[in-house]
Amino acid sequence: MNFSDWAESIKNIIEVIAILVGGGWALYRFGLFRERFPSMEISNGINYIGENSSEYLLELYCIVENKGKVRKWLAPLDFELLYLDESDPFERDLEINEEVSFKKILRNVTHYGNRKYWVYPDWYIPFVDGGSTKHFHHLTAVPKHCKYLILNTRFIDFNSKMKAVNYILFLTNENNTGSAKHWNDKSFEERIMEIGSKKSDFYYSQATIEIETIKKDRTQQT
């Protein structure tokens, strides 16, 4: 065997070793840092901005932190704002695990029920890079008869932009939403099977706030 053959053999051996080492390191990180598991955190809340004779001006906010290593696309990243008047009774609802039921603040433009996007999909598909945090804001107004507010945010994390786009299109497709069986009409078994079949993870955050409390907090800050 001449020198060039020896050199080629050594080169091939080195390449094989490099592949094995790289694969082993990837598996090590996969297990050590739990990179195959979701590592997202979400919180939301409400800030009091001001008021006029009939309404409160409020800033809704949502904070999403990605503690993982890779970019995550968020879909649909939407929210719902609910309220109770001071005179409203605290009625428990079986459909929401016997939590106190709040009223819907009906909106002219929504994509599903009473829900609105934090970011309209035709603006851009929201994402959070690995090791970073993003803040989302929405300025709104509510009537002064509102005493208690609930803000809830939800999203599914996707590892590709196209998967997020396809999911949003599915939600907004009238044929799908019109023909699909409503969640409340499904049996317990059907709900469990649907939840179990999902490959992505569902994130949800809820904040319950009294208007007078956030007004006081605003005053103390200034």
C-alpha cells in the first residue's frame, strides 16, 4: 500500500470517528439538556393606562420565554378578555371545571369566538428564539361597569414556520370549523383521544385582575 492509499484510509477513519463522536455528543445533549422536551414559559397581565367618562384604557401584555435551544413558532397565540360587573353573582360553570364563569367582551373582529390574535398572522407569524424572551402588547378599552377582568392566552409551539401557518389556516377555514364537532359536544373519551393525539404542546396562561387594584398599582408606580 503506497502513501496515498494510507493517507486516504486514515482520512476515512477520521471521518468515521468524527461522525460517531458528533452523533454521541448530540445524543448526550439530547438527554442531558432535555432538548426533546418543551421549555417554554408564558405569562400575561393587564396594566391600567387611564380612563375617560365611560371607559378604562388598558394595556394587555403577554410574555413568552423560550428556555430551549431552538426557535419556536407560536400559533395561534391568541387571547380572550372576560369580565364581571360588581353586581354579577359568582356562578360556577361545569364546562370549565367549576371555575367562576365570566362574561365575554364581544368584539367586532375575532378569529374564533371571543378570541383575538396578539399578532395578526398576515403581519407575521410570531416566534421566540432559543434562550430569549418576547413581549406582546395590545391596547384596548373596557366599559366602566367592568369590575373584574380575566385575561387568558394560549398557543401551540411548532418547530417550523410552515406547521404554524397550516394550523392557523385550519382554524380559520370555515369549512373545517363549521363541520367539526364542537368541543363541548364531544364526549369525555373523544376529548381525551384528541388531546392524546396532538404532537405539539399546548400552553395556556390566565390572569384575574380587579380594576381598582391595577389602578392603585399604577398610582404607586408614578
